[in-house]
Amino acid sequence: MTEQQFNQQLDQILGKIENLPDAQRKAIMAMAEDTRKQDQAIRAEMARTRDALDDWRLLQKYRIFDAEARLREEQAGRPNPEDRC
């Protein structure tokens, strides 16, 4: 479900809640607002997770590139700069 679809459905639900008696409306409105806040929090956390995964993928590609470069250097008979220490 997209964010737009979620918000449309939640708005429809809130519209129906407006027709309820005051005692019921307050409790249900609070739950609906909590639902909206939780949805926003989940979406934000998913975005952070995607960003972290993208960073991890980039790091892995760099490590593979580095390992392949070291292997090529070793096969070419060049000394490894880290071996000087």
C-alpha cells in the first residue's frame, strides 16, 4: 500500500468516525492518530534501513574491488605496499 493510499483510507475512516457519539469518537480518534504516527515512523525507519543497506552494498563493492586489485598486483609480481612495514 502506498503512502497516498494509506492516507486516503485513514481519511475515510476519520470521516466515518466524525459521525460517532463524542465518547466513542475521542477514543477512536486517538487510536487513528496513533496509527498515522506509527505509519510515519515505520516509513522513516524503512528509509533509514534502505540507506544503510545502500551504504553497505557500496562498501562491499569497494572491498571486492580492492581485493581484486591486490590479487592482480600479486599476480603481476609487484610488491604489496602494505608488506613494507
